Amino acid sequence: MTVITIGIVGITAVLLSVQMKGLKGEYGTYLVLAAGCFIFFYGVAKMETIFRAMEQVQEFIRLNRVYLTTLMKMTGITYIAEFASGICKDAGYGALGSQIEIFGKLSILAVSMPIVLALLETLQGFLV
């Protein structure tokens, strides 16, 4: 599937949801949620390609595996947090969606701390 196909799935779900809103509003929400889950799991499947490419990059430039693993964790956290936040906001729960976004940002900060500390240790080695 391509981006065009995913776009068509999303637009179709939204249009059907708008039509259902007059009958039973919650069915429209469920339809959009189902389409969102379909797109989410398709995106997760695409991550396998990215993992393979990152492993090849690691072989070429001999990076520490911790850095690439952290980068992939940060990407995953961002994807999941944005997806969950978008669903909450679409359902009318914007405050909960914002809290999920904040938690995602804090999680990214926590995951990246070992790299920040390693960078500071390296800089301290140059200054001393």
C-alpha cells in the first residue's frame, strides 16, 4: 500500500463517519477508530524496513548500537503518543489528548538522558 491508499482509507472513514453522525454519533467514532488502528498497524509494519536500514547504517559507520536503539525508541514513543492523542482529541477529549502528548515528551526525555549524559562526559573530557 502507498500513502495514497492510506489517505483514501482515512478520507473514506471520515466521510462515512460524518454521514453516520446524524444516526448514531458513536458509530462514526468507532469507524474512525478502526481506520486509525488499521493505519497505525500498517505504519508499525513499515518500521521493519526502517529497522533494517538503521542496521545497515550502523554497519557502515560503526555507531554504538545504544544510539540507534534510543533513536528508534524515541520514534516509536512519538508515533504511539501522537496516535493516541489524535484519537482522544477527535473523540472530544482534548485534555486527555494533551496529557498523552506531555507524557510522550517526558518519556522521550527520559529515554534520551543516557545519551545526553554520555555527551556531557565527552565534553568534560575535552575541557579537562
